[in-house]
Amino acid sequence: MALRLLQRRDASGARSVIAAEGDDAWIVTGVERTYDLAMRAIADDRDIAAVVAATPRGDAVDLAAELDAGRLLAPIDHVDPAHLAMTGTGLTHLGSAEGRDKMHAAAAEAQTDSMRMFLEGVAGGKPGPGETGQQPEWFYKGDGDAMVAPGAPLTMPAFAQDGGEEPELAGVYLIGPDGTPFRLGLCLANEFSDHVTERHNYLWLAHSKLRQAAIGAELLTGDAPAHVEGSSRILRDGACIWEKPFLSGEANMSHSLHNLERHHFKYAQFRRPGDVHVHFFGTATLSFADGVRTQVGDVFEIAAAPFALPLRNPLARAADASVAVRPL
């Protein structure tokens, strides 16, 4: 049974790490952050599950009650948000090119760049031992200040043309003292994006991705599941206005996790000791592709086994914050 890790802040502001297996959940004594637990595992050359098993159990925890009370944080963070990078890859799932191709086909007479990249991933995204796989589409989302906890609003900028969900999995990584990337586990994620901006011009993809993102409360440790099946829906005034299943895991992807990880961490700047990386693996399911236009107040809900808790976030819009550059 896979171990899941969560972080909590109680009413007094005190932090703790929660471990969960099946329906059982308990406080991991003597540690306040998943980061510290992972660093201990690296130093001891053990996996996180072994470190947790060797640590005395604290009080039992009701995860659903903690989520409803708003006490659960994102399951990973960094004391300095500038040392947490959120990045992602697109066109990685079987079927993921369909919605993207629809966005850009009208501007192209021949096969779009999106479809070419997708097909190259299908052909070379799962390399064998010793082979170099096809590199995927890659994008940057922000640092730790842009990461949103379960239940907190996903806030689009005042200038945004859209705020749309992207239900997927995210890998969580910690760079060890010698520069080795360690995968701590996977989380449910909402890789929140501006699809109207992207649709206007594919070269604005980078702009459309510079948005907040939310990750679920649970960090699933151990081997990544090959097949994940979940649901994504949008609630408006308490009623469901859109719902669709989504698939993830390598069995449903055109790239292997190993290939996506290799092409991210091949860059030396992403192997800085002590840094945290949250990397979004992509999706093939978008309400925007079905013609849905979200509104402020809508609630995104993403759920999938083996995660016990859903990821819910309301949509908000920031106040206008005009920026003026001053010469010195």
C-alpha cells in the first residue's frame, strides 16, 4: 500500500507532516516539513517510506476533516519560495494533441507544429535503455509563490483573458547535496492556464502558462502508477456545469516519466542542491476544448484514485496592478 504524505498548519500556526496508508493517517513526530523528511532520507540513503516507518507515530488524523477545515497545505514547499520551480510539459498524453490542434489549425494550411510535436513524441517519447528519447514541449509557470494550496483560490491576473483548468499529475523533486534529482512522488494537480491567450497565437503559449497552479494535498510516494483514472468537473453556484473523465500515468502517455525527467534535469540550472521542482506532466482533458468559458466563483474539482482527497479551488481574478518602469 503506497504511502502518502501531507502537510498541515493548525490554528496556532504550528506545522506538521502527516503520513497516510489506506484509511489510516497519523502525525509524523519530530518533523515539520516534507522537505526536511526527504533531506533526512537522502542523508540516510533510505527511501521516505523507510524513514517514516522508523519514526514513532503521533496522533491519528481525520484527513477529510482537516481538508474541510482548511488546515491542509500543499504537500511540498520551500522556506524560500524562490528555490521552488514550477514547470511542465505538454502534448504528452495520447489524445492531447486534439484540443491543441483545434486551437491552431485555422492558422495553418499544413500539419500544425503541435501535431508534429505530438507525433514525434508518440514515435520517440518512450526510449529503450541507452536510447535518447524525443524532447517534449516544455514551459515555465513560476516559483513557489505561484503554487496554490488545496481549497485556496486560483487567481488569474487582471489582464488574463481566461482562467481554465488542466487536470493532471505533477512530479515533486528535491535536488540532493551532490546535484542528484530525487523524485519524492506524485500529486494531483491543476495546471491552471489562459487558453484564450494561447489560442490567439501559439507563440503566446509562454505567456498563457505564467499563472498560478494548485497541487493536491497528498504526495504519493513509491513507484508511479502506470494507469490513473480520474474526473474533472466545474461547479457553478453549487451545480455541475461540466464534467469529464481524465486519464494519466505512463500507460496513457506518449512519453515515459523517465524521458520527461531526463529532458528537464539535463539542464544544470535545474540541478542546484536543495531546490524543489514541481513538474506538471500534461493532460488530454480541458473544458475549454468543449467550449466552456469559466467565470469568477466557479470551483474546479479534480479527483482520482489512488489519491483519497479531491483537489478543489475556486476561480478568482486579481485587481488591476498596473506597472510602471522607472529609469534610474
